[in-house]
Amino acid sequence: DLLLSNSCIPFLGSTEGLDFRTLLLDEERGRLLVGAKDHIFLLNLVDLNKNAKKIYWPAAKEKVELCKLAGKDAHTECANFIRVLQPYNRTHVYVCGTGAFHPLCGYIELG
């Protein structure tokens, strides 16, 4: 119904089956950060598909192999699921992911 009434704009980057996990709204800059499976998206609040930026951040290959050897499912468990998006300061966001059961964190400069 929303699509038929032109009341929403679907996010086209979601066609990859990315299993979205966390969101961070940056109202001051009009952006939405979305944490997903192996990706972080930086979206424009007015039009989600306009100038969308994407960071590919997979788990290390050796961590994925260890995860599979432990009996975990390669497609649904052995990835870097982004779980934390936290403002750090005016220019950076603190980000953490599962890293295929070997958590990793870092900082993203928003620029």
C-alpha cells in the first residue's frame, strides 16, 4: 500500500540479502547509518538511494574458516554482522561487528 500511494522510497541496496542489524540516525547531517551483514551503509534521509555510500567490512577469511570448522553455518553465522553503531565525536562513529565469532571494532570517519 505504501508503494502504491508513493508514501515511501524503498532502499535499493537491500537486494543483496544483507540481514540488517542496527541503525544510527544522524539528524544533524540528515543521514542514516545502517549496519548489516558485512556492510555499513550511509544513507541520505531525504532519498535513501541518493548518494548512498557503502563500506564492505567482512570477517577475515581465516576467522570464517575457523567458524565453519566449529560447525557454524557459513551463510548465516560466519560473517561480520555489524552490531554497534555509536557516535564517538562530531567526525567519527564507533563500529563493532561479530567478525565470525571473533569480534572486531573500529572507527569510521564520516567526512
